[in-house]
Amino acid sequence: MMVAMTLSATPAVHAQVAYAPTQVAADAGTTTAIGHWQIQDSAKAQQGGADISATGYPTEGWYPVSGRATVMAGLLENKTFKNDVFYGDNLRAVQVPEASGNLFVVPWWYRTEITLPQSEAARHTLLRTNGLIASADLWVNGHQVADHTEIAGAYPVHEFDVTHWVHAGANVLALRVHPGDPRQSLSIGWVDWNPTPPDNNMGPWRGVDVVQTGPVALSFPHVQPTLSLPDLARATLDVKVTAKNLDSVAHDATITGTVAGVPLQQTVHLAPGQTQVVAFSPKTTPGLALDHPKVWWPVGMGEHPLYQLELAAAVDGATSDRATTSFGIRSVSSHLTRQGYRQFVVNGKPLLIRGAGWAPDMFLRDDPARMEAEFSYVLNLGLNTIRSEGKLENQRFYDLADRYGVMILAGWECCDKWESAAKTGGSPWTDADRKVAEDSMATEARLLRNHPSVIGFLIGSDNAPPPPIAKMYVDTLHAADWSLPIISAAVPQGTAETGPSGLKMAGPYDWIPPSYWYADKLGGAFGFDSEVSAGADIPRLEDVQHMLSPQEQEALWKYPEQRQYHASADWSTFAVLTPFSNALAQRYGAPTSLADYVAKAQLDNYDNVRAQFEAFSARMDAAKPATGVIYWMLNNAWPSLHWHLYDYYMNPAGAYFGAKKANEPVHIQYAYDTKGIVLVNHTLDDAYGLQAHIRVRNLDGSVRYEKQLQGIELAGNHTKQLSTLPAVNGLSSTYFVELDLASTDGKPVSRNVYWLSTKADVLDWPNSNWYLTPLTQYGDLTALKSLPPATSEVHASTHHDGNDNVTTVTLSVPAASPAVALFQHVSIKRSAGGELALPLTWTDNDVTLWPGESITLTARYASQGTAEPVIEVSGWNVQARSVPAAVTQGENH
């Protein structure tokens, strides 16, 4: 099921932000985010917090930055660096003019002004910090409110009542943000798949809010639905909210509101400073037992309806505070299969988790338009899950996941302070570390628990936490009424509280052939693989040239044993692309240029990523079933040669379209192990009357084997082996398998083309390691180089749909073409000679057609200006050409 999303083109470089005081809303029950700060290095601003938070303190030379900017993000907003820090190895040489070498090892000041409204009613002003890296001291109008022992950690939310230190009109806040090292503090680290930002992401990365409330404040609204199974005909709702009396006198507070349209009311008596959880249940409010609820389903399995909870607290007849949240009604559980692997079940239906690992922007820059576009890519890829290994996101991320039906598997990250206590030789946690971890877990539990998209939490990644920490996490989750699976780790380890993880992390992370995925060992398609892929994902040529220096570009295709900074910034196993480049040369032929290397990489990435997802899909009904696969990774925090389904520039390439092809809702595919032709149905609907057309073709296009099947039935959420290819005589050394699936009325459902070798890839299993299985023999696809030029015709048009352009492209190969048109790729430029239209989503791309065949592709992207888009088509053996995609007048769909 595809969901239409509006795409927005967002420049990679953020514009400089003008500084302005934040105007705080007047009404009780409002939250205002700090919009801007001014920041400065404490080596330059050497006064204390009392002075810096005083009205009139001079800030000449300070940097104006946005409300959630880390120090590096703020410096980038101000265009402090002469060179693009994402190009070549410029990041290693980051230097700030006139700055000393200790720029990021001293605290930085964040200063802002807020304007509070006049109010006749009694008001409390609270400051809410939403996570600081690594810690901070807080001053308001010359008064210190908290120090860095109270505000520490990337995730804990803290509220401070500053009513006594603020007044109507202008007020000043100041944060002294302390630097951190992710190996020494519970912040955010980047391991081997991204450079560590020079500032270690120091700053208020999730922002600071100003809260206006009356004497009784409401917080942590929560709805726990219980859905009847298997009929889904009834649901009960348990509602809770925390009420706190902020005054030094007692108050009666009346809590009123609605949930899913059901009215709620309860009056509570609160002593001075008292906190009480106010609860509503079907016992107290019979309307909370719902008949025929609207059920939230993951994408591809149904709709994603959301309900609302709205509450208000009144004291002496006046509104004191408000609390709202959205939620969905669904059931999530998991169990271990007979082989010990975790199987997720949503609304009573077991499903294959098909996901990828999330990476935020390297400098944690907040970009709503980009985040929405990335979710459009997840949907377009046919994925149903995102795994967050740390780098946990803000509310907007989970709201988007709820809206579009994308499941989220959240958890803590590996390989830094978060995991040090679990490692042999790792540094033990102090009491302060444990408190930050506990506060972090409580905060994330409250953030995540209302979101129907969230299906579980991994309390460990590459290692399960040691017993006392595991118990603390589980106890904290249970205290927050967490009802979802709690998983010990992404590796096959367990804890007393959670039991076995049911997940494996067996590699690979580097190049292996497509046939690897059908093996019954290591990272093969069985069980639940928490992070896995064949490593290098090479962007398209324009992006390679955008991110790599000329010297790096030359090394990429000529000297694969040389380190690539954009493969791994550290001297890790992945700093060189030797396994990938050697395989490319062996299987497709030694590259003759950078363009040739990139073209061959696109075929390889498409083939390999497709095989990974297809193998897990094919095995979801097997005796040794596949229950989940997380491609490592979905995206990149910066331009990278490794581990992504789409690159930092959001330019879809071979890996993207291989994944998209494999994850079609109803799909026909080839199995490398059995030569079987397999149908996969990821929807819940049974399919009837399908027609399949199977061809095996030689390199010259001649059909060596053909079979047509009709009247095929395919049960929802199941697979079916349709046929097995027989031994075919007279095959060329490189040959093709062409598969077409159509509905009963002949409409295309799935089309899939494979290029295969009569010489098998032979894996050297005994010499496998944690990231790679070597080969003793490579397949031979070098004959593809001998394909003669193909003829391809292109027709394109564009119409407007709201704020988007929708461009339709028809590719046709005339019957007289001398050869197959292999791997045709279509790009769109906004005008002749203009920029690529990005981000965009395609119905299909990287397509292969034989003489006499045609296909129609559709792309959606944000419209900009009135220029006529231009279609660019290229291919393995198709000469690049451009054609206009004229805008059809009078259409606005």
C-alpha cells in the first residue's frame, strides 16, 4: 500500500538564522520552544553565568544560531568554515579563524532572550530542557537554576520552575554547555560508519522549551489500548496523566477532557507540592470500552488511523494546564520461534520485519522537510520498519512513523559509554552515569509509549547490559507502563529480565555475492538479523564527484587498497573498499574509468540488495523461518561510500531500486539456491487469478526457456514456490532470467530481471569472520561488456498535483534494436542544464527491456518555478540522452 506524501526540496546547506527574542505564549497550558540562541566559546566569553545571563550583557561577535543547534551546527549556520566540511577530507582540517586548538574541549555559552506576557492570573513559568550533550549549567536573569550534575545526558528531560526569577517582559537565559566524549558520557557516538563531529555534538540538540502553567501542571498523558484478538472487534482504553501542585497551598483540580471522543472528568485534591497520577479506565468511565475501534496497521497491511487524547486541569474555575497526545489502537507482541528467533506479531498477524538502520544528520541539525522526505523514501522502498540504534529522534519522527504506518524498533547504541559497562575491559559506570541512564530510559519510555509505530525497545546493542543495569532498564520501563517487547540486545544474548534476545548479528558488513543470502548459516536468510548488508553502496557518479576530491576519485577505481575517508573516517576494517572493488573487477571486468566503476557498482548494488531482501521474504514461511532483516543502513549522516539505501544527497541509485524491487507488495522473484521462481505477498489480502510469464534469455536476447502460468492463487502474508527452472542447454556465459507477474485482467503486478552467470560464486565458509565471507571463485558477468548499443525511445510529460510535479516517462525498445537495453536509469532535472529534482520517488527505475518491450514510470517531486523539467536517460549499453517533460496545461489532480 503506497501513501502519497508531499516531497519538499531542502538545500543541504542551512541558511544563516537571524537572532530574535522568543515571544512566549500568554495562555496557561502552552509550550513555546526557544527559537534562537547566541553562542560563544567560553575561552572568549570568560565571565560567569550571573554576568552573561544579565540584561544588557554585550554579545558582539557571538554567533546567532537556531534553537536546536549543536555548536558545529551553529558554526555551519554562520558559514564559519571556508570549505565544505562534507567534501574530501576537509572535515579533518576544520579550523575556525583566530580560534585556539582547544575550541571544542572547553564549554560553550548559549544565551537567549525571552519575552514573557503580562498576566493577571497566577502563572508558573517552567524551563524544560530536552536533553543536553554532554551537560550544562543553567542561569536565568543572573540566578543559577541548575548545574551540570542536574542537566546531563543526551536524552533526559528536566523541568525547572523559574517563576521566582522571571518577570513580564524581557528575560535572559544562559546555558554553559560542557563538552563531552561519547566514550566517557552517555551522549551520542558514531562508531565506524561516520566521522565523529569535532564538537562531539555538544549543545541543546533537542531544544529548550518555556512552559506556562497555572498552579496545577499536567504532564505525561498516556493511553494504553487493549485490543481483542483475533476479532479486533473491541478495545479498552486506560488513560493516565500526572498532575502536580506547584503552589505552597493545597488545591482542588478538576481534570476534564476527551479520549477517542469519550468525555472524561475527575476532581483530585492536591496538597502543596503533591504529585498524583490521575487514571481513567472502563471501570470508572464505561465509554472507554470501545466497540469496532479503528485499528492501526503497519504499512502494507491496512490503514493507520490515530485517536486523540485532550485533557485540561481547572483550578477555581480557571484553566491551569493542558495535555494532549495522539495514539493508535493496535496489539504488538513477540515470541521465540522453535529455532529461538524473535517473531513479531501485530494485531494477531505474524509479519516479516523488513527494515533498515536510521542515521540522523551528522551535526544533529533539525530539518522537518528532509525528515518527511526520508519517510517518503521508506514508503517508496517498501520497507515497514526503521531501527534506531541510539540516535533516538524527536517527537516529529515518531509522529511521521505513526501517520505512515512505519514501525520503529528503538534502542540504545553500541560501542561507546552506553555499552562500556557490558564489555570486558570497559569502564564501569559511576552512580552519576547510572542516574543519567535511568533518567534517559524514563524519558524515552514516556516519549515512545503512546506511538503505535513503536514495537519494542532494545536495552542493548552489540552487548546485553550487565545484570544490574538490565534490571534498572526493565524496572524503569515497567514503571512507565511499557507494554511492548523489551529485547536484551541486537546479538544472541539474554538477560534474566528479558530472556533471550531472539536476534542475530552474524555479519556480513562487507561484500558477498547475492547467493550468500540463501545460505543456512551466518547472515543467511533465517531468523531475525538485526543489522546486515554487503557493505559498500556506491552513489551515482554526480554524487561521487560531489563528495570526493579528484585524488579520491582516482583512487576509488584505480587503487582500491587505499584508504577512503568517506568509507570510514577512522582506520577501521572498512576504510578501504578492497573486497568490493576486487569482486567488481572479477565479476564485471576491471574498471576502465571512474564512470565505468560507478556504472558497474550500480549493477552490483542493485543485484545484491535485491537478493538480501528477497531471500528473507522467500523464507518467511520456511521450516527455518526468516522473521526479520534490518539492512545496515537506511541512510547516511554524511556523504558515504558505505551502508545506505539512499545517499546523503537523497539521490536514489542501484541499492535503492534493488530494495524497492524486492519489497514490492506482491512480488515475483528468483531464488539463487534452488533456481525456484517464488511469489511473495506482503499484504493481508489473498490474490487470485495471477498470471506469470517466465523466460530465460541468452545474452543475444534469444529465449532459451519459456513458461506461462495462469490462475495462480497467493494467500495474503505468505509465499508460494511457483516453479523451478530446469537445466537449460546452450546458455551464454552470462544470461538473463525475465519474470513478469500480471493480474487476471493482464495489468502488470511485478516485473523482475536477473543477470546471471553459468560460473557460480563459491563462498569459503570456513574462513568467514564477523564482517566477511571470502570467495574461492567469482561468477563471470564480464560478457555484459560485449553487449552492442541498444536503441531506446523516451516520451515524457508532467502535470501538477498540488505542490508536486508528477512526471510520467515511457521507455520503449523498438523491435529492431540490436540488443537488450540493460539497466536504464531515469533522472529528472528541473530545467535544461539545471539541478536534479531531489528528493523524488519513482514507481520503478533501473529497468531492463528487450526489443519490442516498453514500460511506463512515474516520478513525484516538489515543483519549483515554471521551468520545463528535463528527463535524462542512460543505461549500461544505452547512450545517454535528454528529452523535455512538457507540463500539461489545465491539469491539477
